[in-house]
Amino acid sequence: MKDVYQDVIAGARAMTPILLGVVPFAMVTGVAAVSVGLTPVEAVGMSAIVYAGAAQLAVLQLMGSGGIWIVMVLTAWIINLRFTMYSASLAPYLQKLSLRWKGLYAYILSDQAFAVSISRFNDDEPAHPQWFYFGAASSIRATWQVSTVAGVILSAQIPKSWGLDFAVPLTFMVLMFPALKDRPSVIAALVGGGVAVLAKGLPYNLGLVLAALMGIAAGLIAENIVNKKRTGS
Amino acid sequence: MTQSSWLLFLAIGLGTYLLRCSFIYLFGRVDMSGWLQRALKYVPAAVLAALVFPALTHPAGVLDLSLGNARLLAGIAGALVAWRTRNVLLTILTGMGLVWLLQAL
């Protein structure tokens, strides 16, 4: 039992530097939720039920500009499609667990928990990778929830004229740059962003869904061209 | 808004939970097809840029590429900080600070 405990602690410890970046991100989410008119309970509940910062902020931005629910749901799902990738890469390490534990482990899955765990598993696999993951994922899950509450409380003190809703796209920028790993992803971003600007006038914010799909398609096409050049055909 | 926002969160949350569960439960039974995995790689870049760009170019819902658009100028500065530092707090301080400064001028 002692080494189980050690692996949980090791996971939580590996996560600590990342938690510093999560606190302001979660606080912005709390502030943004209140600023588009959600009650404090709804704002905190959203973080508890959805637990996906980028998707939550996107939905809040859509709420602020009068989006309809189907566009909000689709946008959030598209943003969260990446979880299937994480789920697939972590699955081999979580197979010893019961169905119930798997359910809990899926609930606390996040970008950071995936990144920290997988890089450790590839490097030097702990005796109980599932417990390492639990330590990493649960520490960030708890930090997210507490910081959202802090943001909700803080937002009550902030006048609307400060225009703090602009903190949302600023936060997205920090998430966007690490995703621009190679030329195809830069092209995906330029096409996604460009189409979003051109299609801004479409009703119900449908331009966002269109832009996302076209950006992804552009990335795939660019990848094919790069691959062809590399093989010299 | 109240009742419908809970339904909205449940719809988003349930779908997201199924995405999280997907392969943890399906491991060994379903193989993720190649093109889908490749497409997923471009989701963050495409979606995040699609959220950021219009927030700078359409601050009040209409296109504004003039120098009077504080969010465009402050956003470009914020993007530079985000790119160089990857720091959420610094990026927000730069972007918000510049918006307030430009509006005060």
C-alpha cells in the first residue's frame, strides 16, 4: 500500500508547476461566467459538470454574443474531441482498474493530466501508473474547481465597464501557440482564424463551426503536401 | 436562462464525458482510424484561432480594422506576449492594460 501512496504523491508533485498556470485560467473562467450573466451557482456548476476550460470559455463567449444552444454544444464537443486521443493513449495503463474506477478516472481527465502522465510513462514507468495518473489528474481537478470559485467571488467586485470579457481571447492565445507545432498546424490556425473573421456575420455564430472544420481540413491538406514533398514524389 | 443553462451544461458535459471515457472503456475492441487521429491533431490550432481572431477584429460585433480598435492593437501585443512567455497572467495583464490605456487616451 505504501508504494501506491508514493505513486499518487509523485503524480501530484509532477503537476505542481503546471498548477500555477491553471489557477488564473480557472479564475478567468469563473469571472467570464458571471460576466455573461450566469449566477454564481451556475458558474461553479458549469466547471463541475463540464470541466474543460477552453470549451467552457468558448461557450461563455458564445453566450455573450447571443449564440444558440446547438452551436454552443457543437462547439464544445468539437473542442473536446481531443479527449478521445488522450483516452486512447492512457487506456493501456488503466486496464487493471474496475469499471467504476475507470469512470472516475475518465471524469478527471484533462490536457495537463494526460501530458504529465504520458511523458512520465514513456520515460520511466512508475510501479503503478494508474495511481500516478490519479495523483496528477485529481490535484489539477481540485485546483480547477477551487480557482473557479475564487474567480466567481472576485468577479462580484469587478465593474462591467472594465471589459474583462477580453481576458477570454487573451487566455486562448496562450493555449493556441503551443498547438502551432509545425507548418500544417500554423496553416490550420490561419485558415480557421481567417474563415472565422470572414464568416462572423453568419447567424447563430455558425461561422465558428464552419471555421473550425475548414481549419482542420486545411491542416490535413497541408500535411499531405508536406508528406509528399518529403518522400520526393 | 437559469433552467436552460443547466440543460446546456448537462448536454455539453455528458458528451464530453463520453469522449473522455471512449477508449478507456473500448481499449482493445476498437482501433482509432488513421485519418480521424490525424484530423484531431489540428483541432486546437483551428478552433482556438477561430475564437481569437474575431474577438480582435469584431470588438463590437462589426468588423473594425482601424487604429481606433483598442482590442485589435492590445490583442496583437497580447499575442506577442503569449507567444514568447506562454504565461496566462502576463498575457492578460498586457492585453487588458493596453486596452484600458488606449481607451483612456
